[in-house]
Amino acid sequence: MIAPFCRALTAVLLLAIANPAFAAPGPKTDSKGDKSASETIRKALDASGNFDFTGVNLAGVVATLSEQYKINIVLDRNVIQQMGFEPEVMNVELKMKEGKLRNALRSIVGQYNLTFAIVGETLLITTEEMAVYRQLKQRVNVDFDAVPLSKALKELSAKYGVNVIIDPKSIKSKASENPVTLQVEDVPFEAAVRLMCEMADLKPARMGNVIFVTTEARADKLKDGDSLVPAPTPNPLGIPGAFGGLAGGLGIAPVAPMVVAPAVPDKAEPEKADKKE
């Protein structure tokens, strides 16, 4: 019994060595999986359809659209709850015929001052500030060997749905064609971009939700803040737009909370004493 088993095991091992397809799966790498997920989401956003939502809560709408368009739409519940809302009671209204999912979704989430962004393999619904933060802080794997910076950035931009633009002046000066070599795993998107730009003697500057790659002097002049991604500040009051530190660092003016002073009862003016002549 033992001899036939050993012979069978040996045959399987030899087959695995000869054909990598039979070998144990290796660690996940930064390859076509992430890219196709991002492309699938973008394709779905540009797809047309009819939308009719009346008195339906946001959580229900998201579940319906996720199933209909076969993409993973996720609510940033922590941030939404910090704003003082619950997705299950956030009713929305929308009637749209032959419209793109992108426009329909923007109309839906815009009713609560929210937006959406591609983060990893999901379409995340959150605030404008946190959309930028989560996109630039998402973890990525990079494997470039002597690849021109422009090509490397274009690939990263397309794969992760982040807006990265190279200064036309850098293109004309051929600086964007400087080769970069970088092999890193599980690093923030913005860190990978900064490392590659440093290798090409260029520098990234964040302008809203766009990373603009240019010369160091011009980047320092155009950037929104000293860091590509400042740390977010908590919103203990649960007030929309109260992400003061994050919003300021991203170059977006935070919405000041409305403070209503307690009503003060009117006081009757004291009667003036009649002057005696």
C-alpha cells in the first residue's frame, strides 16, 4: 500500500515542478486582477439605464445598483455616521431615463453632499474629502524596471482610478521619460508616486483630487499642502463638513457648523421717568 502511494506522490510532485500551473499558488501580486476590477467599474459607470427611486433609502439603492451592474458599491458607513446619518434612513428621490449610472449615482449621493470614488476593487461612497484620502492611501504593489515615468504613472492611474497628470512642460523637456525602477509591496499609492517622481527628478503636487507631476519649484508653488495626504481629523460632533484638518489640508474649505444661539426673551425697555419741570 505504501509503495503505490509514494509513487503517486512522487509523480504529482514531478508534475508540479515541470508545470507551474500545478504548483501551489504564490502570493498575490499587483497584476491584471486590480486593473480589470477598476476597468469593470469604469465601464459600469458609463453604462446607460433607467432609474426610478422614490422614497428608497440609500442602503437599498446601493444594494440594487450593485446587483444590477455587477460591481461592488460600498458605503463608507463610519464617515456617514460621523455626519449624523444612517444609510437605512437616508431616503433618496430620482427619476432618470436612459442616463448613465455615473450621472444617476452622482445625483443620488449628491442629495447628502456625498460623492464616490474607485478604491481598490470597490466603488466607495463617502465625502469629497475622504474620497481623496482613501484613494491616495490605498495599498498597492509596484514592479517597474527601467520604465519611463510617464508610462509607469499612466499604468498606475488607470489601474487604480486615481487622477495623475504630467505637466506638459515636463513632457516637452523629456523629464517625464526618465526611467524609474521600483519594486515595493503594500505601500500607499501616494508613497509609490512620490518615490517614482523622486527617481525622475520631478515632484508631485496635489490639487484637489488630482496629482500633478511637475518640477520641484512648480510643485511647491501649486500644491495644496505640504503632504500629499494629510491625516484626517475625527468629527466628534457628527456635523457634515466638520473634517476641519483634512479638508484644510486638501485645499477644500471646510463647512463651518451652524451654531444657533439660545433664544433670549425680549426685555421691555425700562420706562423713562417723567421729568418734572
